Amino acid sequence: MKEKINFGSLCVKKEKFEGEIRPHQMPLFATSSFEFDTINQGIDIFTGKNKGLVYSRYANPNTTAVADKIARMEMFGLKGKAYAYLTSSGMSAISTLLLGILNKGDKILTQGNLYGGTTELFLKTLGRLGIETIFTDLKNINKVDDILKKDKKIKALYFETPANPTLACVDIEALSTIAKKRKVKTVIDNTFPTPYLQQPFKYNVDFIIHSTTKYLNGHGNSIAGVIVGRDKKIMESAVWQTLKLAGTNASPFEAWILGNGIKTLEVRMDRHCKNAQTIAEFLMGHKKVKQVNYNGLPTHPDHALAKKQMKGFGGMLSFELKGGLKAGIKFMNKIKFCSLAPTLGDVDTLILHPASSSHINVDKKLREANGITDGLIRLSVGIENSMDIIQDLNQAMK
Ligand SMILES: *Cc1c(COP(=O)(O)O)cnc(C)c1O
């Protein structure tokens, strides 16, 4: 959609709001339902003849306004229009979309290094319902094409780029092109880069999901997700119906908080990128560090690909300490300034040692195959003064 204003201004401006009152900022519509003037007005809305507000599980001014803004952000500078729904979490965005577009017997093709919850959802929940998942290396485009050609049951190609924890990237354009050729729907998790740094619709991806819990909100005070798609019919029928009937809608309050967070997305992301680059370069030169994974470093295997499809390299990085598990635990215990918290994308710097926390129960061989070595530290670089982050990392490595 051709916007009349720049991206950062779109983020800042109040969501579109239609009503008789003219609040300067979006008010919170904490109401479960909406009244009708006449019974006929209600009938027309319930039968789908007219649009209107009925019940907040169906739609609410807060969730609709924020979803519409995210759709505009994902379409920024592109032709056409996108449609979006806010969900109760990133996981519910993924489950609602896939339950909406897939049937029993359909298969999903994806990568091995997805967000952990997504892998579990595919294997444990969708698997039980007769939707099978095939994992492959999505970097091998010829192999992906071959798998899609041979297995007509594959109805969705699902990917995430950059992915945890090594920031490995896949080629959005190449994957989208072969999926279109094979009539397979593409779904991307765009949580890490946000629409500011990466616009998958540029490459004709069918659906985008976000855990807005992370960068889009950015302040660590809400859990929500969003599904964005350009096919009006699928979005307004299959996807919305699943959302409404599974009850996976976001609450007005979460939407309202998210709306506030989005206003500063551009300035936050610029600072996340700048700080992460500075810290990655500092770590590269440190004698206690074996390896640094950041897309902005020319030494990263996917530096060129990230540069092609992203506007900046984001705020996520990981690095490997010399000395393995013992060094990792010792380092974490000495951290003072950064927060030890298992989330990402917040304004403050968050630090995680997967081997002793999120992946403690995962088989060592399995986690190492995905790049999670004993000494690996994941950093969600915040927007503080980078000197304070560096000082903390430096003293913890002493
Ligand atoms: C956090 C996260 C999710 C899940 O989102 P929730 O809001 O926690 O449900 C999905 N994908 C990625 C990449 C994430 O970081």
C-alpha cells in the first residue's frame, strides 16, 4: 500500500479509529459486547450482511485498529492491501493460521531450527490431528523443490529467518518462488526482524505471523501475536472463523499496550541494530570468546543473504565462550547489568545461557546439531547506552 507518510511516522500516528468522539490517543475499549440500535441491525451483523461490532471475541476496536496498523506496516511501500488479526500470543497466531488453512492429511515442510514452541506444536498438537511435519534444510533450494514436487500432500512451507540461536537465514525470495510454482502456501515467522527490517510480502509470501510479545511491543509487558495475509477471502473466512471459534483473539488491553509499543518501533530498532553491531564487534575481539553469531558481521555465513533481504541486522546475537558449560554458568552468575530472562526483543538487554536453562532437558547431541553448544550465550541487545552493556559483559568474562 502506498502510504503518504514515512514508515516511522506510520508507527507513531494513532491507529485509525472511527467513531463520534475524537480522542487524541486510542482509548481502551474494555467491553465484552456492543449494543444494537434495532434488532435488524443485529441480524445484519450476525448474518454477515453488514460489518459491525458485536462481541469482543469476534472483533474489538483495539484489536482491529492495531491489527490494521501492522498490516499497513507489512505492506509499507508495496502495492495492494493486507488483512490482519491479533491473537492471544505468537503461538496462537501460528496455531490459528495453520488450523485455518490446513486439513487432516495435509503436511507442513519446515526447518529444524524453528522457535522451540513451534516445533512442539507441529509435532505434538498438529501431528495428533493428522497434520504431519517434514523437517529439511531450507537452505537447499533444489532439495526443497524436489520434496514439494514429490509429495503433493505438502500444503504449507513454514520458515523463520533469521532463526535462533545462530541467526541462520533462509532465502525468502527463492522459497516463495518455488512454493508458488508448486501451489504450496508460504508462512513466515517475522518476529525477529519486524516489518521495519524485513518485508516478506515483497517476495510474495502468503502469510506472516509475529509474536508481538517481542520487538513489536518491545517493552516486555504483554503477550500477543498477529496473523497477516493478503488473500482477503482466506483471511476473512477460514482464518477469522478459526480465531473466532477457537477463541484465540487478543484481549483489548493487550492490543492497547501493543499499540503504545509500536509507536517507537523505528527508533527502537535503529538503536537495537546499532548496539548489537557495536557489541558483536567488541565480542569478536575478546580473548575469552570463541565465536560470535551476528548477521551484521561479514564473517557470518548468511551476512550477504541477510543484507539482501533485511534493512538492518536486528538486535539478536549469540556468542560462544571458551571453556564450555562451566564458563557459561560462571559468566551468567557474574552478570549484573543485563537481565537474565527467557524472552527477547525488549528495550533492556536480556541474556540467556540455553545449555543451563531453556535447553537443559534437551539431548546434548540434538541441541548441538542446532548450534546450541555448552558455552553458547544468547543476547537480546537492548537500547541502553552500549557502554553499560559492554562493561557488564567484560567484567563477567574476567
Ligand atoms: C516468542 C516467539 C514465538 C512465540 O510467541 P509467544 O508470544 O510467546 O506465544 C514464536 N516465534 C518466535 C520467533 C518467538 O521468538
